[in-house]
Amino acid sequence: MSRVPLSLLQQFVQVARLGNLSRAADQANLTVSALSHQMRQLEDRLERRLFERGPRGVTLTVEGCELLEAVGEHFDGIEHALSRYRERRHEALTLSASPGIISSWLMPRLPRLLAAHPELELNLQSTSVLVNFDREAVDVAMRYGKGQWQGVRSERMFGEWIAPVAAPELVERMAGADPLDLENWPVLGDPNPSRWNDWFAHYGGKPPRRYVAHMDTVDALRHAALEGLGVAMGRMVTSKSLIDAGRLVVLGDRYLPVPDPEAYYLVYPPRSEDHRGMATFRKWLLAEAEAYCKQMPQLGCDEAVA
């Protein structure tokens, strides 16, 4: 076997850890087809099958897991050794957040931040994948969950509330169907199945006999609803602009959104605490979150960080 180029092994580690060729290709500035070709080239060189490829991404085979365990820590060591030589610019800040919260909540507010602090240089990473602060050059993130992530600081911004939403075209097609009887509607499976269970536990009724499609991310779920594929469990914070624009409607005037047990958090590693740009951004973001929360009392304003 000829010597395997380190670049192939580096790309392998990235794909293996993300479990998704598209996301790994974005981070490597490659096309998906080019990266897929590289992974097949690596498998051919090693004469081993490293990945199982499926509709929701790639998973490692047993031999793929063994290779990741053998080489992954060495690339981490190289990255750590080189990090001390990189100049840290305190006016530059890298933020990771999901596409939904960036486009619907953060982006409309950013002009105020940059007008007040023109020295800041904000680099946005729009991704639904949780950032690994130990391996990635990211200073801060906005995450959705229960705030119980290890090794990071997490500060609650505001909560979320949920309700079934659908495209107006689907509602028109289903004219005459009772919105409270979702068993007869095309319903989209949620990335978190407990949300539909919580909804039916709260309002009663029967879950659908089957879901017309399942989505692995909230953003994919929202796009499917916009296309009229089915009814989605909508997050009101990230869906508000679409509802206001008439692109999505909340089903049934008897429905009231119910609180979701998860919330939006500002999350950052301990190393970011001495980052001046991070301190400026944190103060601004939590003030914006507090103001927003006061406008939306159903978000649980009393629990938000001031």
C-alpha cells in the first residue's frame, strides 16, 4: 500500500466527526462530490470500507471507528500546538448558531450591534451541528436545549413555545378538515418526537397513524412545511416572521401555543471569558434577549439572564 496523504486522513476525521458529507464539505470549502470522491479514494487505498452511507448522512463502520480512534487525536494535537501561533484579534468574534435563529431573530438585530460597536468583526457560522469548542476556532454559540452542556458556560436567553403550523396552500387543500383532528392531516415527524407527544398530551386527541415524512433538523422541517408537505410542530420564535408574512399559519383558532421545555442559550468556553469582543457581544445579546422577553411574557422572562 502506498503512503496515504495526510490531507485524506484529515478530511476523513472531519467527515467522521460530523457524520455528514455536506457539512464537512462546507467546512473544507469543497463540493460534496469532491469530498465523497476523496473518501472513496481513501477506502480504496486502505482496502477497507470506512463508511456506511445513508439518506441521513454517513456512519462509521467498525474499521472506520478504529481508524478515527488511531488518527483523530494526532490531528487534535497538531491543531492545539499550532493554536498558540495564531494571532488572537479581540475585535473579531466567531459565532455558531442554527440557520433558523440567525435569520429570524439575530439578523434583524445585528445592525444595532454593529452601529454601536463598529470595531467588531462578526463571523457567523450558520449550522445546526453543535460546535466542539475544543476542536473548532469558535468563540461563542447560540444553542437550543436544556442548558446542560459539559465544559462550557451557558446563559439562558429566552424560552420557546410550540404549535402546529402549515402552509396556507395545505390548509386550502384540506378545506373542511378539523384542525383539532390531526389524525386526518399529513403530519411531519419532528426531530424531537416528544414534542408531538407533549402536544397531544396537552390537547388530547389521537396522534396520526403515520407521519408523511421525518426531518432530522428543525430547519429542514420548516422548509418542508413551507412547501406544503405537511403540518409541522412550529417553534414560534423562529417561525414568527413566516407567520406574520402569511407563509405559515397556526392551525386552529382554539389552539394556544404550549411552552417547550427547552430554551435558547448563549454558550461559550471558559477561554472566551477574556475575549474583549466576546464581552461586548455578550452584554449586547443578553440585553436584546431581555428586551425581547419582556415583549413576549410567554417566553418565561423571569428566567432569562439580564
